Amino acid sequence: MTTDPSTALPVADARATLRELVRGLRARPVALGGTVLLLITASVAALAIPALLGAIVDAITTGDASAIARLALLVGLAGVAQGALSGGAAVGVARIGERILADLRGRVVERALSSPVTRVETAGRGDLVARVTGDARVVGDAVSELIPTFVGAAFAIAVTGAGLAVIDGRMLLAALLAAPIQVVALRAHLRRSTPVYARARAAVGDRAQRTLEAVDATDTIRAMGWGRRTGEAVDDAGARAVDLELRAVGLEVRFWNRLNLAELVGLAAVLTAGFLLVKAGTITVGQATAAALYFHQLFGPIGTVLGGFDELQRAAAGLARLVGVLELPARPAVPRLVGRPAATVELQGVGYRYPGSTGPALHGVDLALAAGETVAVVGRTGAGKTTIAALVAGVLDGHTGRIVIDGRPVDGAGSGPGDRGVALVTQEAHVFSGPLREDLRLARPDASDAELTDALATAGALDWCRSLPDGLDTVVGIGGRALSPFEAQRLAIARSYLTAARVLVLDEATAEAGSSGTRDLDRAVERMRAGRTTLIVAHRLDQAARADRVIVLDQGRVVENGPHVELVALGGRYTELWRAWQDERSPAVAPKPARR
């Protein structure tokens, strides 16, 4: 496996790519066998037409009028058969290819979703998007259009070569005079074009990444006056991609000029050999005609095969980038820790450093949550609160130390929070497009309507759901009903409730509700965390006051640990945070701490 110089995502080597193709073919033996049979019979039918035309020439020479009519009828039948068989073979090849590609695309997305988040984020979402869209489209076009024609042409060349040998082996040798020119032209083209196509696909990925970054940061770019600079960066990335594509076109034009020369040499050799053999009485005029037609008939297939290498290079570059995603490290699965009582959570000497950062985000954190306990993590911006939440949830990995849930180490294991028995709710609640019912069932596909209703009631969203035009069947998200941040957050809480997870991680879960919805979401969270071990990243200290225990982080280290009342009385870092938070609030009664 090699690494694309412009991205951290891997690019598969030729052996790995071929292995993936062979795997797909072996999974479909019946379809493959039937398609090969159609290709062979279609090539034989195509071979019969020049032979019959040659026989017509001989019949004209001998004056056999009855034979001419009979042979002409056979030519028509052979043409119809060849067309039908070729069409069937092309459909068969395309169907196999499309199914292999569909399976590959699904596995690529699955691997990308199960790979370490930091690896994908470091590479940039643009490159991944370019692979599953642009590269997949290039491969798909080749599968549906080029490969069926390419495979059919390859069979036609082999069968037609055999036909020339049957007429006279010297005719085949004359035709092969074109081969050295074709081979030299192809090798030179592949040597020059392979790196150009690979760099072009990488440039397209870079352009997509820069475009996504510009769109995501539109507000910041406008506020800072960086519009021109950002536009120029996107334009430069696009110009590099266009320049590489134009270089590839120039290589293609020179390649086709050399193929035209080879066809001229080959046809001249076949005609000369035919003239000499007819003069010597070795073959008939009709056979010489058939041989010339055979070679002329090869112009299309040979051009398709040799010229197809050009498009195949593009497809191969895209396919290698798709298969490369499959070589991202996949975390081994662990038994799902759901459906049982609340679990214990332990962090033992956990440290973490973000890729590219100048220092660790966490330093040897030791933390233990008893089963059913609610612990709030507080600290100033950058203290490491969200990092702890992400590590416990399994969103981040690559840490030092150990994370243990219910006595089972889960370091780097599982495909995400669900496999650890952890439900994660953040301030960035995503709404999946489609019926509300299907959005909720992403958490538990077999959930009944009664269970969905119970989850919505827990999230305080049941009345809202009943007010929708079609209830649970209402389409939400893109193309449907747009949800407010408050509604989206309640939906996320309902999904998390449905997971039946034993550990709940809340990272600013009520931050997007606004003052009017904060109390409602707080009550929903209280209902959801009943009977679960809960870790809260608390940016509002009233949440910390209601927790059983408070952990204070500073520069990635635990500096205070204890109940809210004790820490306030301690006069330390938490006391400073608490007083500063109260000073920022309007005069209001501070929440009562949780009973212990």
C-alpha cells in the first residue's frame, strides 16, 4: 500500500486493488460463467460475417448465383445473432460490475464510519467525499460503459486472430506487424499517464476539501474579510486539477496518433500478403477478402482495448482510492454492553494528544464513576472536558492509559458508543432525513411504536410529535420539515433513550435550546439518566450542582474532585468558577445540590 502525497487517507496498491476485484468476481460464479459464454458466442457470430462475405466474393467469381442469395441470408442472420449476443453479454458484464461496485461502495462507507475519527478528520472530509462521489462515479462510468465494451472487444480480438490463422497463418503474421507499434505506444502511454491520472484524482480531492472548508466557514470568512484569499485558494486548487486533466488529454491525443499508424501498417501488410498468396494460388480472392475484413474489423476492438486503457487508468486510480479506504484500521468489535443495569466507568492514567497539537489535551487522568452515579466535569475552555467525554464514548481513540467499562477494557475497541453501551448526546444534534419514525429507529431498528412513543415522552416531545401533520410518519430533515435546535435536541435525547445504553455521556446536551427550552431539556435529561451512569460535560454550573460529584479539570489534569457543596466550601478552583458563573447570571436562586 502506498500513501497519496496530498492526503493522509491510504491509496491501495495494484495487488490490493486486483485482490478486491477477484473477490467480487468469485462471489458471483453463475453470473460470471453465463456472461463469459455469451461473450464467446457473440465473438464467433461476429467472425462468421467476414467469412460469409468472402464466400460471396468466391461465389461471384465462379458465377454461382444461388449460393450468393443463400450466403447473403446467412450474413443477415449472423449479424442479428451477433448483435443480440453482444447486447446480452454487455448487460451481463455491466450487471456484474455494478453489483461489485455497489458492494464496494457500501463497505467503503461502513469502514469510514467505523475508523478512528481523528484519522478521517486529519485527512479532511473533502477527500473522503471525493472518493465516495467523484471516484465512485469514474469507476461507475467505466463499469457501465467501458468495461462491457472492453471485455467484448478482447474476446473479439482473440477469436478474430484465430480466424486469420485458419485462413492462412501467414495472414496472421502479416497482421501482427502492427503489434510492436501498438505495444510500444501503449507502454509509453501507461508510463507517462499513470502518475498524471493519480495526481489528477488527488487534485480533485484537494479541490473538494478546500471547497467544503470554505462553505463550512462562510461566516468566519466574511467576518474576517478573507473572501478574496479563500476564493483564490479554491481557484488555485481547481486550476491544478484542470492543468493535470489537460496534460492527460495531451497524452491521450499522442497515443491515438500512434495507434492510427499501427493500423495503417497492419492493413497494408495484410493486403500485400493477400495479393501475394492469391497470386501464388494458395488462397482464393474470397479468402483474401475475408482476411482483409477480419483485420479491418479489428480496428474497433483493438482501438477499444488499447484506447480503453486510458479510461481504465482513470478508473483504476479511482478504484485504488476507494479500496484504500478499506485499509483504514478497523477497531475490533467487543460484546455490546447494553440492556443491563448501570455500569461502572474507570479512566486509569488516561492521556491524549490531538494530531498536530503542540501538547497533550489530557495528562494521566484517573477517574472512577460508580454504577448509577452522575458526575459532572467542569473547567475553563480547553481544559479537556470534551476530550474525556469523547474518549469514554469511543469517538476518539489512540489514547494512553486504560478505559474500563463494567470491568471490561474498551481501549480502541468497538465501532462507537453503541458497542460500549454508551449513549452520547452533544449540542450538535443531527436530524436524519426521512420519516420521524425511521430517524428514531436508527437507535433501535426493532423498536415498536409504543417504544417510540415512550422515548418521545421521556424527551418531552410526545405532544410535539402528535402536533405534526403525519405524526411519526412526518418527513423531517432535508426535503421535509425543518426542526429547530430545541426540537432536534429532544429528538437526539429520544434516540439515546432508545439505545438502552448503561452509560450516558452528555456534552453540552442542552446548550442549543435557548433559555426558553433549557428547563424542558434539563427535565428530559433527568428522566433519561434515571438508572444510568452519567458523565456530564457541564458548561452551565447548575448542572454540576445537581450532580452527585464534580470533577474539575485544568490544562488536562484533575485538580479537584468531590460533591458540589464541599468544593464550593473548599475555596479552590471550583469556588472561583461557581462565583464567576453566579455573577454572570441574573439574580436567581441557585439550584439545590443533589441529595446524596
